[in-house]
Amino acid sequence: MITLALITLFGFNFIRKPKTGQKPGMHKAAIERTNETIAAQLTPVGRETVQDRVYSELRRALIGGLFEPNQVLTIRGLADALVTSTMPVREALGRLITEKALEALPNRSVRVPPITLERIDDLLRARSLIEGEAIALAATRMNPRQIASIEAMLGEWDEMRALKHKKDIDREATLNQSFHFEIYRCCGSAVLIPMIESLWLQSGPCIRVAIYAFSDAGEVDTAHYHRRIVAALAKQDAQAAREALVADISRPFAFLRDKLQSAAAKDQT
Amino acid sequence: MITLALITLFGFNFIRKPKTGQKPGMHKAAIERTNETIAAQLTPVGRETVQDRVYSELRRALIGGLFEPNQVLTIRGLADALVTSTMPVREALGRLITEKALEALPNRSVRVPPITLERIDDLLRARSLIEGEAIALAATRMNPRQIASIEAMLGEWDEMRALKHKKDIDREATLNQSFHFEIYRCCGSAVLIPMIESLWLQSGPCIRVAIYAFSDAGEVDTAHYHRRIVAALAKQDAQAAREALVADISRPFAFLRDKLQSAAAKDQT
DNA sequence: ATTTTTGATTTGTGATCACACTTGCTTTGA
DNA sequence: TCAAAGCAAGTGTGATCACAAATCAAAAAT
């Protein structure tokens, strides 16, 4: 019956005419100019709803691996933790479920998706494909200023590693994320970037498990691979950039894969 | 402050222990057997929430191109049309916005994303990349029974076209969708398929515009390209399948592109 | 006649409540 | 002693309401 209702959709009142695109108040030139100069100095404040904040927070937590795989989340529990009502949380959870960042069980409870071997391989393949394409596109489009920007991040990385003995994993993960997305943002595709974000969201809980284990041996390699990526981008060599990127993101997945397999083998005995 | 609240997340009551996976009632063997025979005959009823139905309906409408680009949708309007309250609709809209199937304007109103040249090229590139990969994977995995299944759909297509003079565009679009997803489902990737669905959702409003215009000249070509795809799959030729698919999905985009460019040129004069 | 202001209507957002379902524990019965 | 029924607490879903912001149309002012 819902189907029937929708067939007769056109002409109903939920269709609002698209805006004409014309600015309505194109009148006194002087006032207009005054407003423009003001607009040039002020940055738009931009409303942010509670739901948006909840959503971003949950995203951050997922990508950062603050939630473990298989962990069950409840609306009221999260609402308490975030100090809001249930409403923004339930909408944010629904959005994360459609992105496959969370999983809706038949009981109607929601949990962080579990890690399986197939899923790991599946995620790695998808990420190599899409992020590889994005970096290949970016390689031909990045200007020297943008290259310099990510090179600066590399420097910041070294500096952080040199100064602090304590491994600040959260900081490192954030920096890694910024490094990658700074590059992807240059690919010029408004379609690919949300897909990459979705993939990071899905692989977040997985790779965090790996990162914790590898901080010592992994760090130097990470810097090495990132340098390779920057070098390829500087030469505008799309193919080399793609390969360096795939090598970079493959490592934690391969590590996790081995760990899972050996765990399964030990479980078998 | 929300950030601080989340940092202290672990150990809170919203973490529920994952289920043990053990069936609790593993007792009298006779009763167990009786229940199993009953279970074998009955199919699980499976709850479907109102929100799910609304979401599916809106998806169907978007992929089918029932909404025009730039069209503004309102929660209450849709709720009236679907004969529910606003609650399921607003959650469904939120989910569609995160998938980029709809667009949230700064006014907090939501609309179908507009068509631009860049967006068309962007969508086509992403679809070629991902659906191409999916079909290449499927080519090496489809068994003869699955091949026969999509061949049967080809036959159904011819039959439909031969019998009806009237172009049943909705039916045709549905069949086209089934044809493609039947193939993609064989690629064995739980990650790629939702991404493809998301891409169809985004390109739905665009390509519908094209399909309306090309039904006459396009139909025979469509059948031709689909046959090429099936032939390549039957030979397990991944590369040929990918090329045939790209050719297939490129046509409506190219058509739309020309139409848009000529419209822009005419607008210029 | 055009622009601005004002007021009424519409719209999205968040909170709260009622209901149905699940879950875990206690009590009952064999 | 142990399985099964019963009960109570907790959870997701949908409806309704209050409020602020946006939109639109008419009235007022220049």
C-alpha cells in the first residue's frame, strides 16, 4: 500500500519548487557593496545540529578504533555518555548502519561488525582499488603548494617521533588520517571521497587492533612508505603513487591477517 | 565536551557482552527434533520496521528516477504521501543524505542533487571503476547455473520488447537493474555491493532523464551490450566483461552529457 | 512602482511518552 | 538438582508536542 501511495507522488505538496537561483535582494548597489565587504571579513558560522555532533563523534571513535569489533552499542547508553537525549543518537546510529560502519542484528540491537578473514581481504581489496584510483588522480593534479603541505606533515611526523618516547598512538593515527585525506582531497572527485571515508569507517575497528601491536617495528616503515608516496606525487608519477599507497595500506591488513590466522590455528588445536 | 565524554567510554553500561553463541535450550532430544522439523517447514517471518519500508520506497523512487534533480523534499509531505508519521521519514531521509543520494542544504531542507557536467563524469568514472571490478571478479566465479539465470533474463527482455508496442520504461529499468545486480552479487564481495548500490542511488535521478529520451534508439543497443556482457561472462573473460560493462553504462551518461552541453550552449546564446 | 517590513504559515529538530519486544534472573515444578 | 515457566528491567520504535528558524505573502514606506 505504501507502493501505491508513492506512485501517485507527483503533484503532491511535498514537492517544493526549486529555488530560482536568483538572489532576491539585488537592489541598492551601495548597501550590497557594504554587505559584501562585511561578508569578506566574517566567516560563516554555520549551524551544527546535535545530531551532526553525535555523528561526527561516533565516526571519530570508530575510525580511531575506540570501539572493539563485536561490541554492542545501545542508544540510551550512548545518549548518556554523550549527554544528550536518545533522539540524535538513534538517527546517527541509523546513518552509520547504512554506511556499514555498524551492523543491525535481527534483535534490533546494533554492534560493531566482527572481524573475519574474508572481510579483511574484502576491505583491503576495495581500499586498494578506490584509494589507489584517488591517489592516481591526485598525482596528476597536485600543485607544488599542496605537495609542500603534505611534505610538511611528514616532517611533523618525524619531529613527533624524535621528541616523544611515549608512543602517542591516537596522535599518530590522526596524523596518518590527515596525511591520506589531504592527498585524496586533491583527486577532484566528490564521489570517491565519501566512499573512501566509508571504507575507513569500516576498517577502523580492524586496523586499530593491528596498530596497537606494531607500533615499534611499524613506525619506521610507515615513515618510509609515506616518503615513497610523497616522492611519487612530486614526480607526478601516478602509477608509482598507487603502488606505494597500496603497499602502505596493505601492511596493517597483512599483519592483522597473520594474527587472525595464527589465532585460528591455535584455536583449532 | 562531547569529545571528553567519549574518551571515557569504555566500561560504561552501553557495552553489552557479545552473545556466547551457545544455544541455551539443548535439552530433551525428542522435543528438539520436533522443533527442528517444524522449523524446517516454517519460514522465519522477520520483522520489518516502518522506517525500513519508507527507506526502501524512497530508494526505489530515487533509483527509478521518480524524483527530479533539484526537487526539494519535505518530511511532513513525504510522511503524508506514505501515510505514516514524520519519524520514520526523517530517519530514512537522514540515511539517504549520508549516502549522498540526497543533499542537505544549509537551510536544513533536503533536495535531490542537481545534475552538473562534473558530477556526471565523476559518477561515470566511479561506476566504471567499481562495477568494472565487481564484474571482473564475478567473471571468474560464476557457475553455469548463474550464467543461465542471467541469460534467461536476456530472453525475458526480448520477449517483453517483442510483445509490447508500448514502452514500459519502469519495467525495463527494473529488469536492467536486476540484470546488473544478479551479476554483481556473484563477485563475492560484501563491501563492493553496497557501494554499487550507493552509486546507483546517486546516478538514478540523472540517468532517468537520459532513458526517457532514448528509448527508441537505445533499446536495441542495450540488448546488444547486454549480450556482449553475457558472452564475456560465459567465456570467463574478465577483461572483456569489464569492457562490455563500461560500454553499457557509458551510453546513458554520454547521452546525458551531450544533452546538457547543448542545453548549456543554447542557454549561452 | 519598487523596496522594506511585518506577520502568518510551514518546516526541521529535539524531547518525551507509550508500546512491544527482548533479556536476564528468579521462582516454581518435576 | 535441573529444566521450564514467570516476572521485571531494559531496549528499540513510532507518535506527538514544543520551539526556533525559514519561507512566503501582504502591507507599509520610500
